[in-house]
Amino acid sequence: MGMTGLSRIVAVFSVIVVVVAIAAFFGGMYAGRPGTQAPAIQTVTVGSTVTVTRIVTQSVIATPTPTTPTSTPTPTPPIALPSKIVLGLAIPLSGGQADAGKRVFWGIMAAVKWVNEVYGGVNLYGKKIPLEVKYYDDESKKENVISYTERLITVDKVHFLLSTYSSPLVFAQAPVAEKYKMLLMNVGGASDTINEQGYKYIVTVWTPASMYLWSALDALKSVDPAAKKVAIMYKDDEFNRAAGMGASKKAKELGFDVIYEKVYPTDIKDFSPYITDLARLGADALIVSAHYADGQLLTKQLADAGVNFKLIAINVAPCLADYYKTLGTLAEGILCPSQWEPGLRFTPDLAKRMGLEWFGPTTDEFMRFFNNVTGDPKILPSYHTGAGAAGVLLLVKAIEIAQSLDQTAVREAFNKLNIMTFFGLFRIDPATGKQIAHEMVLTQWQGGKLVIVWPSDAAEKKLYYPLPTWDE
């Protein structure tokens, strides 16, 4: 073939390539466009003065610019951006769950301060929008949680919901959020069953309750292979049933003999009948799933009765500073599984080494904001504090990924998050919203301080084992 024929083929081929490229360009621009029907518009009032108009849509409609095809126009937000993003919550600041509830609340407020004062607000279409919190004290009552949650949605018109504290209360709250198709950021309920009801709008930051006491059993197996007999007790509510049954299953998998497994009522005032049984059986370890009041009561009655174990692990109660303030040296050596402690150092450098995105303050930065919120440097955070803060930080990231305030869009954005904060790792099961990445540690009271003792590579102190007798 001569050069002239070859040149003609090349020329024709070039024209075809140009035509295909142009078709691909415009096809790509229109492929994701919605239909001609206008998006639904919802107008809500935030507070008494600010009116926000929100267009409920997830699509950004692009308009081709034929004169400058290589430039990227500044995206126009498909929503009228609010002057603030309002987070709503009902939280137990009084009643039986107040000790932990207050710490969740302080964590939330500390994170909001960091977002507003350091990060500058939530980034939506290049604009930084501050957070605001609207809250009610639910007094640890289910009926209040239900009514306040509905009020936050229908009257206060908050943009997003943060959960109350404790699994029983969150279990009552979740159906309300689901009814209105409102995202519920679960910072207060670890029960597995919360995420097993088929809800589409709940996201949980906690390690599931069924795994809470595993670290105590792992530690016992490691430090004392000869220990065989385990006693397990748990309160009859959503969280503690999951944790207690999870502990029983794990103990059997590890080869322990579960010689005693009892469920006790939620309103218990006296553990004497259970303690009598425990004294007779002589277990090596006592594993208990409780909340604050019952966990503290059981510890005191065990000490009064002089019933000893080589290891005692109790959920929730020993993780709170008031436990030691109330019991003093009786708290020494008691173990508590924890979702987070200030001594647990997740850092931007660690995130980088793991190939993960980091977001939020470091632990030291967070502690400064926490102290500012409480106004008392003597008040110590608990893992409940870290969970509350993490919920805010993760919600901010999801909103930014979605570039929307639409509930469904933000919920779907959570499925994309694989991230680290000072609270630890975060990743959820897309179908249920259950947490699948966060890991727990085991803490112990030693010398008046709650320190991390397990796993060994995260430990601040060596696990103190076996426990001394109560008289010692």
C-alpha cells in the first residue's frame, strides 16, 4: 500500500476517534442525570428565626460548557445551604443512666467544639457550616426518649439524630427514627439486637455487646491456663443479655467450664441469693454484665460476704470514676472491658501506616476540649465520652462524602467510611449498620487509676492476677 492510501486511512481513523470521544464526553455528562421530574422540596424551620429550604436529592445536574470543555466549573449545590447543621438528641442527664449519659453528652459537646472552632465547620460545597446541638434530658425513661425523639424530628426539625445512652433506651428510640426515615447515629447502645431489626437508618460506633467480655476471658486463658471454672451473671435487658450470652459462648469455645450462669432482674436491690450460690460453687473467675448501679452493688455485697475469685470482670460500672470514688480500695483489681481509654493512643501516624484516613483531634487535643466542656479538670472521661465524640466526627465525614443533608445519602456515605479517629477504627456492615472494625481493651483498677492491661501490646500496666482476697 502506498503512503497516500495509508494517510487516508489514518485521517479517517482520526475522525472516528474524535467523534467517539465527543460522544463519550456528552454521554457521560447525561448518563447520571435524573428524569425531568423536579426534585421534592422540603422547608423546615430551625429554632425560631432561621428558615432552611432543603431539596431532597442526591444528584448534581451538570450543564455542558462547549466553549471551555477542559475547565471544571464550580459545582452548584443542589440544596439551599443552612446557616447551621442542627444535631438533636435525647440523653439521660438524670435517672439511672445519668453517670454514663453525662459522659456521652460531654463527649458530643467536646467534638462539636472541635468541629466548629478548629475544623471550621462541616464542608458542604466549599462552605463551612457550624454545628449546633438541640437536646433534652430523657431522665433515663423510655417514654421520654420516644416523645423527645419525635419532637426533635417533627417540631425542632433537626438535621440529624444522635442516640440516647444505654441499649434499652436506644432500642426504644430506633423505631421512631426509622418511622421518619431519619439517620440515627448510635453512640449509646451496643446491643447486637439494635442492628438486627432490619432498620435502614441506624449506624453504630460501638463494638457489639456480644463481644464485650471476650477480652477478659482471653486474658484469663493466657495468664492462667489452669483456670477452668467460670461463673457468669448478667442483667435481664437488651445490652446485658447479649453481653452475657456472648461471654458464655466464648467461654465454652475457649474450653472453660461454665459452672454458673444466671440472669438477674433489672430492678435488683439485693444480690444475696446469687452470692450464696457463688460462695458454694468456688469458681475461678466471675464474669458479669451490668450497668453502673447494679455493678457497684454487686461488688460491695461480694466484699461484704467475703466471696473471692482470682478474676472479676464487670461491664460498664468499673469503667466510671465514680465506681472507685464510692468503693475505694474495694475496686482495686476489678476488670472492666472498655471501648476506649485516654491511654489508648490512636494517632495520625498509625492511620497512615495502616493506609487509613485520619479525622478529628488527637487524644491530647480532645482532652483539652473535654476539660473545657466540663469546666473541671478532675472529671475523667470514660469510653462513653469517646463514643459520643466519635459519633459527631464520623457524622461530619459522612455528610462531607455525601455532600448532602439527605438522610439516605448520608446513610449510604457511611458504607464508604473506613477511617480512624482518636476513638479507634470505624467500619460498618453496610446492610445492618453494625460496627465491624472497632476493637475493645481490658482495663483494671491499679493504685487508684484505671489502666489498660489487655491486649498486651496496648497495655499500660501488666494485668494484676490473681486478685487478693477482700480482706487483703
